[in-house]
Amino acid sequence: MAAPLAKSTTMLKNAFKYVGLRGISTSRPASAQLTVRDALNSAIDEEMERDERVFILGEEVAQYDGAYKISRGLWKKYGDKRVIDTPITEMGFAGIATGAAMGGLRPICEFMTWNFSMQAIDHVINSAAKTFYMSAGIVNVPIVFRGPNGAAAGVAAQHSQCFGAWYSHCPGLKVVAPYSAEDAKGLLKAAIRDPDPVVCLENEIMYGTAFDVADEVLSKDFVVPIGKAKIERVGKHITLVAFSRAVATCLDAAKELSAIGIEAEVINLRSLRPLDFDTVMESVKKTNHLVSVEHGWPQSGVGAEVVSRMVEGPGFYYLDAPPVRVTGADIPMPYAKTLEDNSLPQGKDVVRVVKKILNVQ
């Protein structure tokens, strides 16, 4: 019996050796990585390929591949008729884009920065946002206004404003503010397909940031519904609500708080109008505490809207302490780096506020 047993043992060892060489694993495969820039680029490319009515126009979007390379490769692929360089005249090309949308096309109007949209705000608000209502629902305006929003780095007061509160104030517009690559691709595709005008507030600092994404995000059918928030981190002691780059601020704070036993739930709003307050409410029912974080100014901000909805409605009765807003400083953005850094909320600022609310030393 010894010989057959030895032979069986040898065969078993060889089998395990073969399995090892095949690299079989029970762990989940690593996710792909995607930068926010590439996510936006692929969203535009896929939607232009899907629908010939979609085109993009703006300063340097064609031959230069975009100021931030969001439109990289699109001019070579789709040509002059669908990827259009414009003069430095936001009022002019925003008006052309809005008229094209009224005529049945689906333009993507890129502002090199949302600060320049003030040159075109009459078309964004009075033409695009109000036409469906003023035409008694006869004329849709399926247009996307997009570009970098909020503070970048070293570009001072005239190039650093957050327009989240400005545009989400206006009925007739939908306003999205992506944080991650998943947000950027899914929300922009949803915006391009939407029958109404959508403002897409991106962030220049986030463009080069790479995120792990699931295979479904890489699909041409992937869309993130407008008006639905995402819980980025589950927690039980306090709710942190943010959008765009401020989500990263909250995640940094949550990591630091976790080290001292405080588990913060981080909500990425994704959409500012419509605002998914139901997700915020359900979180506060669990945590009984609320902090809103944004890089914009405090007066009449997005955080002011979140907090007012909480205290004016049934959410008030779930709070164990007053909700608190953490915002950018109430000043034009300074140019000096040290002043700029201290004008925007940092993770340490959120940690300090959370400790105060929870009475933790």
C-alpha cells in the first residue's frame, strides 16, 4: 500500500503546484483607476458617439484639446462641426449654444472657469433656465454648461469663486457638482442626456486625481442619476455633508476622527439642485448631529440651505445639538499661498468643529 500512497501524495503536490502557477485567488480583482479628467473626457466622447446632436464649444476646446485637456482628442475624431473653438466672448458663445439647444441640438458649453460665466449669466438664467416655463412647456433647452468651479491654486480673487449657491438658487436649472471620477463620468452623461439645462460645476484641483472605479463605471451605459446623493463613508456619531472638493476635506477629517473613536458619516451631495435632502435626513436620524462643509462663502451658501431645511422641518427633532456650517472665509480669495490655505476649510477645521459639537476634548 506504501507505493500507491506515495504516488497519490506526489500527484496531489503536483496538482497544488499547478494551481499555484495558475494564480487562482479568492480575493476580489483590483479596481481600475480613472482620473476625473479622463472620466469627463470619456463621458463627452461616449455621448457624442451615441448622439450626433451633441457638440461642444468653448475657448480652446478644439485644436488645443481644451485648457485642461478635458476635450483631448475630440476635435481630431469629430471635426470642426462638432468641436468648435470660440473667441473669448462668453456672452456670444453661450447665446449661440442656448439657441442651438432651442433648435433641437444638445450643446456642451464649456467655460474656461465658471468665474467667466458672469459674462454669460443672462443667457444661462434668462434664456436657458426660464424658456421651458415661459413657453408653457413647449420649448426644451437641453444644454450643459460646464467647467472648473471654486478655488484652484494661486489664481486669486477673480478666479476662485464657488458658484454652487449662485446657480442652485435658480429654478429651471439642474446643478451638479462631481467629486470623484465616478461622479464626473456618470453625472456629465446624465446631464448631456437631460432635456433641461444643467450646470456642471467641476474642480480644477480634482482633474488630475485618480480614483478606483468599478468595471460598471467604465461602461458606456453608466449614468449617475441627477438628484441623488452618495454616502462615501458610513458612520454613526455625526453626519458630514459636502460637495465637490470639500468631500475630500470631510473624508480626511473622518479618518482623523476615527482614530479617536468618532465615526463620521460622509455624504457627497453630488447634486445641488435638486438637492437630495432625504439622504441627509436619514443619516441625521441615526447620528443626531450635522455639519455642512463647503469651500464657498458662508452667506446664503449651500450649507445654509441644508441647515435651514433641517431645522425648519421634522429633522429638527432628531438633532442633539445645533447644526454647524464650515465654509470658506467671507473674503475675496487672497493671492498669497498662506492666506489662501487659511481661507479654505481644512480637515483640521472640521475635526475641531466635530469635537466641539460632541463635547470631546
